[in-house]
Amino acid sequence: MGESVADIKARMRELSCVVVIPTYNNEKTIISVIKDVLRYTEDVIVVNDGSSDSTAALLAELRDVDVIHLKENKGKGVALQRGFQRALARGFRYVISIDSDGQHYPEEMISFIDYIEKNPDSLLVGARNLNAENMPEKNSFANKFSNFWLFVETGKQLGDTQSGFRLYPVERLKGIKWFTRRYEFELEVLVRSLWNGINVVNLPIKVYYPPKEVRISHFRPFQDFFRISIVNTVLVLLAFFWVYPIRFIKSLTVKNIKAFIRNNITNTSETNLRLSGAIGWGVFCGIIPFWGYQMIFAAISSHFLKLNKIIAVAASNISVPPMIPFILYGSFYFGSTITGMSFTFDKSILSLEILPDYLYLYLIGSFTLAMVSALLSLLISWLLLTLFRRKVNNQ
């Protein structure tokens, strides 16, 4: 016998879960969506994001729904954040978001609560069948684009990163200050949740897309795609400048270092020269001015050079935050020595008027520093490997 609606409502209450419905000019579907959701929970928050149609009037007739009215359209990200704030103020632990255009099936919230009961404080994203009939082509492309950058920024692979049917662990997220306001918020929240150690997973869901001639979408292909691209650029820079280096530093425990040496140096069949070559190449990649993409460049280039990718990527982490001032100073020092330009390492180099000159100096110096450091790293590591591995092999 299937679970009763009363049982589902009780489980939603026990989990302290509320449904948030952001809406903007969806007068034809908003009421039916709310009524369908109310079959499974009595806790619903609707955020009217400055609708200019009859949405406000329709919502005014409801008595059992918490409604937030924004005076003007702020964007989906803002609407969701206002919903999160209200949910936290009312003491809820989780928020299930569902779009107001009628494409989602509220009964699939059951799979969300099934999962969250076994895996508390996870962030769940409904995974649509992107090959389904009537799926807009722009949605498929945008989703694949978003999936790729999520992987670059977090190392996590998801099949659907743009679905609006989600469960958010708002209690875990409340300390994060968001910087996006529109559709790009749904990407930011995934990336920064993963950075904060929150489990993010896809759960398969059904989805209904009405025929193209009656479909309503507020996604603006050029403007919103541009905004998402800007956000991805910022997130990639944060990932490679800060998140990945800090994660690498935290992994440097004695146990992990011993395991890394054992698996990739001591017990490998590679020669000392090839291992030291991978270290030198990694150092070179970490210093050259490909900020934000150094580890990617190290991984790809070492593959083509047939060097140990793991060693090269590890060595490219020489550009961790504590080392950046030394790398910058060394780059400017070598650049000024080679070009004969005078150089003082202070805030004056940030002046827009002289930035082109200093940029040229920096580029020349950074490649020189990278080559010198790579050669020294190769030589020193080769000497150490020769002594260390000979000792190990003689034991």
C-alpha cells in the first residue's frame, strides 16, 4: 500500500522542510502549481518577484500561503534568497524550490525527502531528461555549458545543474554571503556549497515542457548567458587562486605526504630523470602567468609530454597564496634586470597609467623566473631522488 498524503505531510514537518515558489509573470500557472504543492505540505512560501501581470491579485486571494511581494523584478536569485531568509526566520531547516511555470511534478518531492532522511544536509538537484521531447535546444546547450564549468570549478560532475526543482539545506547555507542576483545564482549556490563541503547530488525527475507556441520563459539568452559567463570567470579564478590551493595545503598531512611519495615516487617504475622532469615542468607551469589555469595547463601539457601528470600538477601548486608575493617579486626582479627598467615593488605598480610597462616587465620576468626555478627544481629533485631511491632500493 502506498504512502498517504497525510504521512507525506508529517514527514515534511518532521524534516522541517518548506517549499519556496519564486514567480514572475506566471499568472496562467501559479495557482495550479501552489494547489498541487499544498497537497503534500502545508508550509509554502511564494515570492512574487515584481510581477506586472495579475499574479499579485491572484495571490491576494490565498489564505494558507506565506506570500512575499517584491515591488520590482529583482531576479530569481534574489527571490530565492528572500525565500531562504523567510524560511530561516520561521525555523525551517530545508527549502524545496519549485518553478511556477508548471513544468515540475510536486509529488516528486517525496524522492527528495526520502534521500534527505538518509543523507541529512545534502543539496539535491532534480535531474531532467535533457533528451526529452520538447526540451528547448537552448536549455540543453546552456546546461552542458554549466555542467562543464561546475566540474572545472569543483571537480564534481553533475548531469543537470540548471534545474529549478531543488532541495536546499538552508541551515547549512545561512553563513554564506551570495553575490549573484538572477539565474546565475543557481550555479553559484552549487559551486559554493561544494566548496563548503556540502554533499550535492542529482536525483532523476520527470519534467513537462509545453509546446513551443505556449511556453513561457523569462530566460534572456544574451543577457543571462553573458552574466553566467562572468560568474563562471570569477568562480574559476577563485577556485584556482584560493580554493584548490587551500585544499591542497590542508591535504599536506604526514600520512598523505607519505602515501603520495610511496604511490607516485618510491614504488613507481619511472626513472629519476622523468620524475624530476615532471617536478620541474610542474614548477614552470605554476609560475608562468596563466593565472587561474596553471593546474589545467600542467595536466594537459604533461600528458602530451608523457610526464607524470600527478607529479606535475602537484608541483604546479607552487603558486599557493603564501607563495604569490615571492613569485610576483621574483618576476618583477628578473624583468627589471633583463629589461634594464627601474622597479620598486609597492602600490605604485597598480597605477593604470604605468600598468602596460610593468605588465611587459612582469611577463618577461615571470617566464624567466619560471625557467630558472624549473631547472633548479629539476636538478635538486634529481639529486634527491637519486640518493633517496637508491637507498630505498638497497633496503
